[in-house]
Amino acid sequence: MKLPVGGVGLNARMARDMSDKDILKMELDQLKKELKNERTPVSTSAKEIVEWVDEQYAEDPLIKGVPEDTNPYKEKGGCIIT
């Protein structure tokens, strides 16, 4: 029986060609790499994200809008029906 390759990034064909021991070794190596990543509490990350959004708010064209004179999508001429 072949074990699932959760998150290792191998396609099913490669996993089929590997032994269970090889797959487990790859998963263990991946977990060791992930263990070295610095982890930040959600409370800290969320605060930083809120601060960043507040800083960027004034420059966001989706919130502030685009001035008519610099709007590349502004219609050049109107439609006249006679």
C-alpha cells in the first residue's frame, strides 16, 4: 500500500514508483525544513496586516477612485443619437 504524499508536490506517477520508505523520508525532510521556518502568532500577524492596510488605504485606487483626467478607461466621446 502506498501512502499519500501530503504536500510534497509529487505527482501520483512519481509517488507510485517510490517505496513507502522513500515517501516517508521525503515527508520527514519536508517537515524538518518547515520546522526551521519562523512562526508568528496570528494575533501579531493580524495586527501587522491591519496596520499595513491602514497605511495603504489612501493610495488604493479601488477605495479612493481614479481621477477623471488620469482614468485610462474613461470614455473618450459620448454617444449621440439623432
